[in-house]
Amino acid sequence: GMTRGRPGSMGSRPDMTLFQGFYDRHLEEWWQVFPRSQTMVISYETMVKNTSDTMQRIAKFIGVDGLPWLDKALPHSNEKEYGKKVKLQDIDLALCKEIRAVYQPHNERLYKLLETSPGQPPEQPPFPHFSDPCARDDDSDADEDSGREQKGREEMHAWAKNASAATNT
């Protein structure tokens, strides 16, 4: 099983980076401490597409008249730069599908959790499904060569398999 502790605690297991994306587990932990009525779940994609409306809903949820950044644009993606950042389109397609397989059951659980325990307005119902991270311009199942050396691909595949095995225990 995963490390349990205070809500949001990541522990020190090597699969904790992967765990950060298991939103179903995070919500379950938070809902053990806080009533559902005190949490608001928002899709970042929706927030980027409709920033002003989303920020107004957040302001209403927390009980304020407005937020100072209501009219500010949000970045359309994670623009933070750091040494190990990999662009989605540069990930080997077979590896992407392995990682998608790790997250898919958690995402399905997330959708079900939010369907069976919906938030009160102003939360956005229904929570939208995440876009397919492995969708490519060429929608074939052919393994695309991203220019990585074979050794790097093998290491990434091993990481995905180990992470998958660790999260299924």
C-alpha cells in the first residue's frame, strides 16, 4: 500500500512522484479530515479555458467578494523549468501508454468519486475527464522514435513497470 499519514503527505518512497498524480487517493485522505462541503475540486484545464468564471466561483466558495487576480491569464501548461522536465511529446509512445495504464484506474476512480460525491455549487459539475496524454498527430500505435538513446528508454520503461507494480500493492 501507499504511505499513509497526514493529508497530502508524500512520504519518502521512490514512487511518491507518481503518487502525486493519484488525485483519487488525495481526495479520500482530505475527505477523512475535512467535510466534502469544505473542499472544491477544479479542473486546471477548465480553469485555463474559463479563468474569470472559475476565479469568481472560487471567490464565492471561500466567501469573498472578489479575488485580486480575477483578470490575470493563466499559463496553458506547466511552464516551470527544471533539469529533469520532459515534454509530453518527447516521451516514447510505448512508455506513455505504460504510464497511462498506471494512472487510468486512479483517474476512473476520481471520476466516480466526484460523481458519487459531487460538490455543491459553485463547484463545476461534472468534473471533465483528462485528455489522453498519449494522443499524437499520427494516431497509429507505431512506436515513435523520440531521439532518446535505447538505454534511456529502457530505464524509463523499467521505472514505469516498477511504479506500476508498487502502486498495485
